[in-house]
Amino acid sequence: MPNIRQRKSFSDFFKRHVHAGERPAHEVEEATRNYERIEHETEHETSEHGLARKWDTLQPHYSKLFGLESMRGDAEYIFPQARFRSQDHVLSIGSGPAVLDNYIAKHFVRGGKVTCIDISPKMNDEARQLGERAQVPNISFITANAAKLPIQNSTQDKIILGYGLLATRNPEGTLNEAYRGIKKDGNSRLILLEAVEHMGMASGLLHGLALTGFEVTHKEARHTSTGIIKVCVTAKPKK
């Protein structure tokens, strides 16, 4: 778990650059309804262009759903598990608004860089604006398909897959690309966060990691008040 200073630092970053307080309940409820409606209307969308359009449409609602407590919970898993070093190259797949990614670039890998990849141009625009407000020079944003990553082989020290694997429509291809891109050394780590409806889905994620060439080093499941299970997994590539 991050120390008290890190916890306060992230809270200050969020309040200063994302939004000052928690969203009003009615605003979150409206965003939830709109999000669920768009998800239902686009659940069979499979083309790359269609998925980009879907997430562009979801973007204004998505950003209203996740407040400080939700983000801080993810931070408390990622920060100690990833073991960031100052010179690390970090890849975030399905980065969305990239709140944590901007924070990581600014506070953990000042001598390295963070590359964020998302299929939605509007998500990347929002994330880029956050980076500009927070004055984060060592972060970049690429609009691309997670199953066709525009990166070189074995170049990434850390890879973060935050709630995007099951949304890609091609999770196997995404994991294969993550394995291709990650360095095959003792310091590299893949951090996978996913929301699942039952533990059978979590077992499927672990099986997929093993088939791809990753060895799980840590895992935990967090049951939420809504019935959704947050799965947090750390893995390293097998040599």
C-alpha cells in the first residue's frame, strides 16, 4: 500500500487537475444510465471504427463515473506492485482519461516515459488535456487498436491494462501484444485490473495470462457493493 505521503499526493493531484470534489449523486446516476444505455446499444459492435465511435460516445459519461475513492483504490494496488523505477518505460493499454497514467509519469518515472494507447480519439484528447494542465512532459497518447500495438518488441518495463482487456473484443490478441512489447527481464511487470461478474471470469483471465506466457506473482479480488468483483493481478513474463 502507498505510504501516507503518496496517498495525499495522489489526492491533491486528483483534486487539482481532475475535479475538486466528488460528483453529485444525481450527476453520477445520470451518467450511469447513459453509460449503460450506450453499452446496450453497441454491445454487438466489433469493427475497429465502430468501437472507436462507441468509446467516443461513452467518453463524457465515463469520466463522470469514477471519483477519487475509486481511483485511489486502484492506485493503492498499482503503485507498490509495479515497483516503478525513475527510468522506466510504461505502456498503458486502454488508458481512457489516463488519470493514473499522468500521475505515474509525473511522480514515479520522471526520467522515463509513459505511453498511453486508446482506441478512442476523444478519450485521448481528454487525457492529453489533463497532461497539459498538470504539466506532464513525459507522457504521450496514441490512438490505436490494443490488439495491434504500434510499439517495438521488448521495449516496455511496465504494462498496465486497466479495465480494458474485456472491452477490446480481442483479449487474446491484446495479451499477445502485451507479451510482445514487454521486456523479458526480472524487473518487468504487467498489472491487470478488471471488473468481472463472477470468479469464473477471473479464472479465465488467469488462464489467458498463463497461455500467453505470463507468470502470475500476485492476485487479489475485491467484492464491491454493486456485486461487481474487481480483480487485480500482477504478472511477469516467462523467459
